[in-house]
Amino acid sequence: MPHEAVARAGRSRSGMRHLIIGTAGHIDHGKSSLVRALTGVDPDRLPEEKARGMTIVLGFAPLSVGQTRFGVVDVPGHERFVRTMVAGATSIDLALLVVAADDGVMPQTVEHVEILDLLGVSRGVVAINKLDLVGQPRFAEVCDQVRRLLHGTGLAHAPLVGVSANTGAGLDKLRDEIVAVAAGMPPRVVRPIFRLAIDRVFVVKGRGTVVTGSVLSGAVTAGDTLELMPAGLTCRVRELQTHFESADSLSAGQRAALNLVGVDKTQITPGHELATPGYLTPTRCMDARLRLLSRSVSPMKAYTRVRLGMGTEEDLAVVVTAGRQPLAPGQTGYVQLRLRSARVAAHGQRFILRDEIASRTMGGGVILRPVSTRAAPGDATWVHALSALESGSPEDRLQAVLALAGFAGQSNLKLACQTGVDPDQIAELSGRLEARGCTVRLPGLERPVHAQIIERLAERTQRRLARFHELHPLQPGMAADALITWLARRSDKGLGRVLFDEFVRRGCVVQRGTYVCHASFAPALSEPEQRLYDAMVSELRESAFSPPSLEDLRCARGQNVQRLRRLAELAKSRGHLVQIDSSILLHADRLAELRAAVSALIEGEGPATVSQIRQRLGTSRKYVVPIVEYLDRNGFTRREGDLRSLVRHSP
């Protein structure tokens, strides 16, 4: 696609580099005024914002300096709107922290810095605003406060610039520092997966539904088909704009307005995402690494109710700590996030946790397993998998995802989302795992399955059969169809027979006719039972193609019918007898003779009637009709009117 070249270069076709700047800072420290002074655009767009002199919702403005075009996201500073601040900070490349020189560091300054650090923002510039209201000693004092606040965070080395949005003092220096910080950032490599977190949705007369947001990854062009998540609705992009300018394509680092076809405004809310179809999966359970802020007032206990801020949405969730042990302030640990409603995320995505009443930020972290299951977090398998997902190589991460997925099918797009790699890498990584014996590709199954998953199920199967033999020691084994059904229920649709055949091939289980048993199992027969068994098999062999029923055998006189039937089942499982129909048993040796005789007859004289076959076998119609029907069912002969012909199989 044309925009893939854009993605590799991290620039638009015009050669412009695109980055997102997010403001941060306490209320009334002049964030919006500074943005207006820098860009000439007023980010406060609501009448209420202008009347109150404070930002309530996210504001946006463009800033072009040289070959770099910044999309500036202005966030609220009031503590009641921290949720909105998190939504704005989610997609930023660098931060513009604004601190008023007269007030200095204030509570929301501290909280915003903590949020930026939890979200992994490590590039930024600090603007000490309202420089016209203070002298040099106060400016130096505030600079010292800021340095102490930023110590130990990703912004510890951010440059400090004194400015005045009111007089314009220091604005050129601030622009220079922003450009310098941006120049030191590595070129953006835009991944092939498109994601946009929606922060606004509205209707434009004559055009329909429009959504806006910052492009988190990938690129989009007019005409592309996207998926609205978590609703799972498909839509098409009609038009694109960025800062009121039409565009053919947009990529990561740009503000975007998308005119959509196929979805209605009522179906979309801020917080929803647009993404490449098939990439994201809605879920109410995710696993993550959480860092609790050191200034938290108390440890985080298991099953703590919180507000989860991720992307542009905030929702209620329950945190289940590893081993259900409390997480102390300043500590990190693995947790499971159980959400009130379905959300979407990708591996490596950052999040923020605030308390249930949204009065303070508690911590934040990184999503490691974006689609999880409600389990008991803390067991060794779970911890090992999350450790691999956190710090392992792409190959290790894919192995961990496959181990956790079990037999569930996963497309390359889904695997890419859960491992944090590009979809076109999945095939190569899968090949490496298969070469190492870490995964197995079962016959007829395209997707790989982790070897440990198959081994565990094989062990469970052996335990189940051992238990069955313990309860039914005189039976020849479990019905094979019953075990196949059991395997299908514990794997995935259509895999019961595949796994059964695989376990037979491996020797984990032994198939005996229509039965299956543990490899070490042999039915225990008493001496009288063994004699009766041998006599029954011998008599049926002697009877050739006119075998008597079980009850009419000479050896059956005075014997319990149930015992006879059990011994007959055992003989079938051992391959000594063959069930022709519900009442006729044929010795296995005679079956081979039967096939040979019928084959010789038809090959020598052509298609044969039942009467001809009866004469060749030297038996009666009572037996020959069930016998030829058995041959038909098993694909040896084929009926054509009153004649039977041989079925020819390809060599």
C-alpha cells in the first residue's frame, strides 16, 4: 500500500515529521494560554470553558516548526478532570509540562507528572510560565522545585524554559527546545496495524458521522475498511482531515478526523477504537504489570475496586493481585484486571489506575496479556508466562501466548496483538518454535499448538483411562467414540479425532477395535474365563461362514449370557472376532478368507449376486445377506442393483 512507505520513513509524503505534544500541569497555570501563544489557536472551544477560564475537555491545535508538525493536545488541569488528562496523555510523543512561576509546584502538577511517568512519557520540555509576575530568585526557586519533582522520572533531564504567555517572553526559546527534544527522538517506525482512540464523535451535515483522535499506530487512507471496537462493527473511511486540512492518508503521530460510512453516531462513544479488522479482541479480563505509586496511602489488596484509564476511556475494574497478596506502595507486581465492561488493548499498552471515586491516582502499568481468562493469578505457570511476555524475545512471547491459548485458534493478527510484534513476523517465529519442538502442527490443522498443551492432555487422557480400568477391570476398555468426544470437549471443535489418532500414534493409548485402553492395561481373566474365552473363539473359527449366535455355542451351555457378551467384546478388542451385525460374529481369520473368496469370484466372473456369493462361501442366505452388507458398509464392495462389484482404491 502507498502509506507503507510513509510508515517506514515516519514522515508524510510532504516530508513533514508528525508528533503529538501533550500539555500537563495544575489548573490556572496557563496551559491553554501558552498553547494559544505558541500556535495562534485557542484550544478552549466550549462556551463554558471560556466563561470559567478553565479547560474541561481536550483541546487541539497545530504547531509547525521547520519540517516537524506537532499536534498539540491541551488537557485540563483541574483534579475533577484527571480522567480527561489521562485520555489526552495516552497518545503523546512528548510532554509540555507547564508550571506557574508564582504558584510553583502544586498538587495537580505532581499528579500529572506521575501519570506521565506511568504512561512511559520520557521526552518533554518544562515551561515555567507567568515569568512576568516574578523575579529571578522566585524563578530559580521554582526551577529547583521542578527538578526535585522530576528526579527519578522519565522527564528528569527535560529542559526548563522561562516563558510568559501574556507578554510572549521566552516563546522562541520554548519552540527551539521543543524542536531540539523532537530531533533527539528516534525516527518513528509506524507499524502496519492501524489504531485510533476516539476522543470526539459528531455529525457533519451532508457528510455524516465524524470521529477524531490521535493515530496510535499504523496508517489509514480514504476507502480503508476499519473495525469499531469493542462493538465489533465494520465501517469504511470516506474522508480524512488533520487540523481542518484534507488528507489522502494519515499515520501515527497525527491528529485525525475520519468521516465514516457504515456506523451511526449513536453507535460510537469517546473511548471506542478504530483498528485494522481482526486485530483487537474485546475482553473483560487482562493481565498486567502494575506499579503502585510510592505516595499511595495503603497497600493495594486483592479485589480492590478501581477506575482503569486506558486509551481515551475510563471504566470500573477490579484488581486481583498475584497470589492475592497485597501490593505495597512503591512496589510492582503482576495483576489481573477484571473489567466491568468489555475493552480492547494490545500487548505493551499503558494504563492508569485511580481509586473508585476518582479522587487520586494509585498507580499504572503495562498490559502484558490483553485477552486473558478469569483464573487464580499467581500460580507458577501464570507467573512464568507473564514474565516471558514482559521481558522475553518475540519468540519467547509467542511461545507464552500459545501456551496460554491452549487449543483455541489464533489468527496471525490476533497473535500479533498479544505479542507486540508485526503480523508478518508471526509465520517466521512459528517456524522457529516448531523447529525447536516447542509447538506441534497436528495433521489437518493449520495452526500450531504448544507441545506442552498436547502433553498435558495426553497425561490427563492416560489418567482417565487408568481410572476407567480401575472401575471396570473386566471390560476391554473405554469406547473409542466416548474418548474422542471427551477429547473434543477439552480441546476445540473438530480436534477430538485428530488428538485421538495422535495419542494412538504416540503410544499413549492403545486402540483395540472399537475400544481404547491404557498402554499398560490387559483385562484380567480367571482360569475358567480364559478356558471359556478360548473355546468360544475356537468354535467360531470352526463354524466358518455359518457362525452360531453366542447363546447357541456349544461352550455356552449353562453359562451366564452377560459373561459371554463381555468375553465377546474382549475378543473383538483383541482382534480375534469381528462383529458382522447385531447377532453375527465372525472369526478374524475367516474375514480374511471371506474377502479373498469374494474378490476371486468377482474378478473371475464379474459382478456377483448374493446367490453367487452364497454358493461360493457355502453358507445360507441367513448369513450371506448380513455378510455382503458388511462388505458394502466397509467399502470393500459396492451394490449396483442386485449385483456387487469390487471397490477399487487408488494405490
